[in-house]
Amino acid sequence: MAKIKLTKNELKSQRDALKRFQRYLPTLQLKKQQLQMEMRKLDLEINKKRQEEKAARSSLASWIHLYSEPIDLSEYVSIQRLKTSRGNIAGVNIPILEDLEFHEDTPDLFETDAWIDQGVDTLKQLMRLRVERQVMEEQHRLLSEELRTTTQRVNLFEKVKIPEAKENIRVIRIFMGDQQTASVARSKIAKGKGA
């Protein structure tokens, strides 16, 4: 604990600091709750996207044996444009997926197998799910960092700053009360000697 001055000015500044801490603490606690709630939602959404990816991959498994030779489907479909914007949750700027456009080359129907179309569609679905999940994971990471910082601030206010200000006010009041009592005693002694 830092050394404090035992004066009226210091008492006033400690009271002002205590009021300020008590005024900001509920805002920080609310922000912390909002961040926790948003992170829980994101966790559910990320798990949902993972399940969708898993389901798409398992649907591939039923006809994947048709690909007896390795085929590179990436030459038929690729991400052409990924458009994101910025959103704000509890003061945190997060990316939001706006649009995802694919560049598609139609397979030559005479030179490729019939199931290539289904493979390309499934690949597009998997790419879309992966990009959506990656954007959500980035949102989660940013919110997680902000939650850590906010939690540290809440703890600082609750466990350090507010108790410290209250203790400083108590110490200054005791000292000033002792000073006032000593002053009254001195004046009574002086009055008794003068009479």
C-alpha cells in the first residue's frame, strides 16, 4: 500500500477515487457478463459448424470409394472473394462474414466422371463451413482477449482499488479524529492553566 498523506485534501481525493471506482465497477461487470454470454453463443455456433462439417464429410464417405484414383477437385472450385465487415460486441471489433463467392470451372462432362459434380458441390459446402467456422473462431479469440482484460480490471477494482480506498479513508479519519481530540484536550489544558 502506498504511503498516503493524512490531510483533508487526501481524504477528499480518496473519497472521489472510491466513488469513481464504485461507479465504473458495475459497467465493467456488465461488460464481463455480456462477453461471457457472447462467448457461450459462439462456442455453440462453432460446435454446430464442426458438426455440419463432420456430417458433410460422412456423406462423402458413402460414395468416396468411387474415387479409386486421386482427383484434385480444387481445380474446379476455389474461393474467389471473401467479404467481411466489422461488428462490435461490448466494445470489441470483430469480423463478420458478409459474403463468400466461389470461382467455378465446370468439369468437362466427356473427360470427367459423373460424380465429380457432387464432389465439387460437397467441396464448396465444406469450404463454406470451414470459412464460417474460422471467422467465428477469430471472433471467439478477440472476445476471449477482451474478457481476460475486463476480468482483470473487475478483479483490480473489487479486490484492490475499492478496499484500498476504503482503508485509506478509514486511516485518514482516525488520524483526523485523533488530531481533533488532541486539539480539544490542549485547549482545555490551556484554559485550565489560564484560569
